[in-house]
Amino acid sequence: MESASTSGASDSADARWQRIVRSATSAFLRDGYSGAALDDIALAAGVSKATIYHYFNGKDDLFASVVTSNILRVIEGLESILDRGRSMDEVLSDYAVAYAERMAADVGEGNYYDLIRLLVETSFVHVETSRRCIAILQAKVGEPLQHYISDKIKSGELADRDPAFLTTRLLQLLFFTIQLVLAPTSRLPLEEYRRQAREGVRLFLDGARV
């Protein structure tokens, strides 16, 4: 049940939503989808279970909100780095480093890769959530980067190739899938991921320039 300190006029609907999502993020990352209990999430958030059902249509909907809201938070601001007024090498290097930093960002009691790993584990059951996440990443990461690369192809700075193909290859170089998603115990210091991000851009440009 909600106490006086977590209810009332000073506790806005948005604040309650945020508390529920934060508590759910920690619960899902700690216990997995199956192990996370709405009763425990409600207790940690300082709300009643009925309040959770007021904001979400059940555990599936709450899980989808956890994943999508954290993805949006982590990738916020990436598009602004794609500044047409600077050199392509500088822009893509800064973009890659920022991307790597966001991939290692804290999410709940884990990091972004823990969240992606959980999404991969549950994707066969929660197909719609996976589709929503892919749509967000495509709109917020893939499309702006593809537009930037397309402009560089038109200006002659990159070879005349399919911009969608080049964008996919660059993002694959930056995602460090094997090391962090499939082998989380092998995490390296953040500075090493920054170095790898810069190397990934150099490798990409070596193959994509005219």
C-alpha cells in the first residue's frame, strides 16, 4: 500500500510511473522476466499492485516499457553528434565513442548490455516488444546515421554503395556483440571500448572511402 510519503498531491503520475519502471528495471535484470514478481516491484516502488495495473496492462506491458524507456534514455543525444559542419573522420569517431559509452551505461543494477541480453533471451516470447525496440533503434539510431552516410556518398567522400548496407556494417562494428552480449564476464575498461570504437571507425572508413 502507498504511504503518505509516496502518495498524494506532491507525487505526480509521472513520478509514480518513473518509480515503477526503475523498480521493475532492477527486478527484471536481477531476477529475469520469469522471476520478477509484481508484488516485489510494487513494494520497491512504494506503490500498491493495483497502482501498477493502473499504469500498465500487466507484466508484459511493464516489461515492454522498461526496455523501450531505457533504450530511449541511453541513445538520447546521439543524433546531435552527426554535425555536417565537421570532418567526417571526426564526426564518426565522436559518434562511435559516444555510442560505446552509451552501450556501457548503467541501467538499473546492471548496464545496457544486460538489458539487451534480457531482451534477446525473451524475444521469442515477447515478439512485439522486440519489434518495438527494433523500430526505436531504427528511427533514433539507424535512420539518422544512414542519412549522414548518404550525404557523404552524394558529396563523394564515401564510395557509391548502398547507404543502408554501410550503416548496418558500421553499427555492427560498434556494437561489440560477442564480447559484451554473449560474454559479459569479459567486459573491458571503458577506455578500451572507446579505443575499439575509434578503431572500428577507421576500419569502416578504410573500406568505405572512394
